[in-house]
Amino acid sequence: QSDVLYRRYWRNQSIAQASQEMGIPDSSVRVNEYKGLAFLRNPQNRKHLAPFVYFDCYHGTGLGAFKKSGSSVQERYILRKYG
């Protein structure tokens, strides 16, 4: 499932291209893609992935934010996450 998701969304392959490279039928690629996405949508798995999806990397990146806090957005993120 992870290989199918990697090919479909990271390498931007079509179902036909992925099935040809992997040597499996198109229907198996569709099933594995569906199961992999369903696994990622599961609430138990979603809570582990949320910090990667919902991180606002552009908020507070200007000079004004730096003057207020004295730190960069990366430093503030690390302090909020692990501090």
C-alpha cells in the first residue's frame, strides 16, 4: 500500500504506469490505494500525522514577528513542540 501511494502521489504516476512497473493488475493498484488512504484517514493514525499536515510554516515569518519574539519561526515551532 505504501509503495502504491508513493508512486501515485509522490511520483505522480497513473494507475496504469504503477501497475506496469509493479507487475500487478490495475485493480490491485486501485484496491491498495484505497486501503492505504483509508488507513491514513483512520483517527488513530491521523493523530500521529496531524503535526505534519497542520503546521503553518508561513505564519509569523516576517521581521515584525521576529522583533516581537526574538526568535525565528523554526525556533518557536521547536520550543512549542518540545519545550
